Amino acid sequence: MPMPPEPSNATSRENAATPGNEQALYGMILENIDRAVIAFDQEGRVTLLNPAAEALMERSSKQMRGRHCQELFKDQETLLYLVKVALDEGRSITDDEGLYLHRVNAAPLPVNAYAAPIFASRGNQDGAVMIIRDLSRIRALEDSLRRADRLSMLGTLAAGLAHEIKNPLGGIKGAAQLLSMELGEESALRDYTQIMIKEAERINFIIEELMDLGNPRPPEIGDVDLTRVLNDIILLQKEAARSQSIRFQLKLDPSIPPVQGDESLLTRLFLNLVKNAREAISHDGEVLIETRIASNYHMTGPGRRSSPMVDITISDTGCGIEPEEMERIFTPYFTTKSKGSGLGLAIAQKIIEDHHGLLKIESSPGQGTAMTVSLPLRR
Ligand SMILES: Nc1ncnc2c1ncn2[C@@H]1O[C@H](COP(=O)(O)OP(=O)(O)O)[C@@H](O)[C@H]1O
Ligand SMILES: [Mg+2]
């Protein structure tokens, strides 16, 4: 190892990397990076794991150290293949195509992985190292953007169509009103003209709702106390759920400062999500609302400072969502309910987007759903 240059003054003496503290620095970096680092010996047994690896695998270092990679990544062909190439062929290799890390006690995690041989000082190979990166946040962001994109396209299309329908519809309603007047008070035919007017008004209402989705009012930003908003929603939903036996639970972090947002839009957003959670439960079950400060930061837009996020999770023990329905549930008017409007999630997505937030969905059919809204604390 090359010797560090002679320090020229007292300050640089303190910062200079002597071989001893360089080792310590290596250790500290491993402790602090957010990538999982797992080292294997030449036989493929785990020799070292950093804290991020423990967090990602949801198992302690003690449980994993000494285990063979076959056991650690049981039935995970791609990960095993990466370790094998690094160990047997002595070359580095990456995979980031739709890779999932399967875990014993937790849901599969989208990741990318890199494996490389470790060379000892004399150039002999001495095991391999694997670096795994958690992509769940990135995937959530991509999903959210894709949904927003599709929605804005649909919104533009719908707004155009709605505009085109509104004029002839106005003509129909006007004509029906004239006809009604011509017929006079006593005519039995007036029942029919009343139906025509009422139905024309109903179509008009649907169209206005749709135009609202395509081009809603801009948010009026102020301080929003999430705890109060969520408490109010629960109060209302408890009333609506009287015929079912649903337990509503709130676990709110009292230290969360007010978020910057539009109170009435955020209320509408959480009301839609809590309502969906309640409606997903047929008889009895539980709806849980949790808030917490997320451990990561998020950019709210290009060129902006990144902001800490607050996560609001609404989970239910309801029917869950089938994987093939996952994409469709955000489409306006898609509903699986006899009296559903199918607009709840489309509106929710739009409001989240206007607040520079993210939405993450986890669901198991037959077991329940958790929807997590992440909102930036600063704008
Ligand atoms: N928490 C949930 N659990 C199960 N399914 C859900 C949940 N939230 C939404 N969905 C599904 O998404 C669909 C669309 O939801 P939404 O846009 O709110 O419209 P609506 O509630 O009027 O049907 C619902 O019909 C339902 O199938
Ligand atoms: Mg709904």
C-alpha cells in the first residue's frame, strides 16, 4: 500500500488517511451506505454483511453469516448465477432486469445486483462480493409517473370529448324544456319531457366531473394538519360503516409537522382511500391509518431541493386487488362495485401528483391492501 504523503500542516495531519484509520474509514463506509454488501468466501459461504444487507434481507447478520449462498438465495437462480460467475469465472457481472429479492419473512423486493470477485493482495482470488440495491422507491416513482402520464392523456382526451358533448346536450335539454312548455301543465306527456330534462342534467353532471379530472382547480397551498384531517375522515367513515363491524385504528406520529398542501384536496384524497378500504371489507375487518416520517428524501421536481417525506399508509383487511387489475384501477370509470363511480383513485392520483407526492400499493388478494401516500414536507 502506498504511504500517504507527509502532511504539511496540523489540519491535514488530522484528516490524512494513515493505514490504520483508512481501514476504519472503509468499515464506516460499509456501515453507512444504503446498498446491501454481502461477501462470500471461495466456497460460497457468507463471510460478511453490512447493516443495509441485514435490513434488505430482514434477517440479522448472525442468522446469515456462515451460510452457503445456495441457502441464502434459495431458488433464486439469477442471484446464485451472479455469485457463481464471480466466484468461478473471476469476473464481475450485473443484473438489473426485473430482478426480485425473495425473503423469508417479507414481501419480494425489486432490486438490482452486482457481483465481483475479491482479489487478495497477491492477486489470488479470495471469494466474491455482491452488492444489492433496493429499487422499491424508484419503482414506486416510475409507476406513479406512468399512471400520471396515462391519466393526463385520458384527461385531455376526455376533456375534449366532454366539451364536444356539452353543446348538443344543451340543445337537447333546451328543446325538451320548450316541448314541456308547449304541452301545458295537464298533459300526460310531460312525464316524458321531465325524464328527458333530468337525464340530460345527469349526463351534464358526469361530464363536468370528467372535465374536472382533466383540468381541476390549482391547489391552494397552506399548512395542513394531517392528524386533524385524518381524525375527521375516520369520524365520518365510522358513521358510514355502522352496518358493518369494522375497527378503525389510527397510529399517527404526533411529531409530524404540518404539510404544505391544499387541505380540501388532501381531505378528498384520503377520504377516497379510506372509503375504498372500508368498501373492500364485506363484513368485519380492520382499517388502519398510520403516519410516519419516511427515512428517505425525495426531489419534488427538477432543480428543487430534496425534501423529507411523510408517509401516510391506509391498510385494510379487505378483498385485496388481483395483480391483473392493478393497472386498471386508476383508469377513470373502472370499478368492480355495483354503485362505484370508478373515479376515486383517478382523482387521488391527480391530487398526489399536484402535491409532488407518490403512491405505493401493496395488495394480496383475499388478505388486504395497503396504500401509502408519500408527501413532501417542504415545497
Ligand atoms: N382498498 C382496496 N381494496 C380492494 N380493491 C380496491 C381498493 N381500492 C380500490 N380498489 C379497486 O379499485 C377500483 C377503483 O377504485 P375507485 O377509483 O376508488 O372507484 P370506486 O371505488 O368507485 O370503484 C375499485 O372498484 C376496486 O376494485
Ligand atoms: Mg372509490
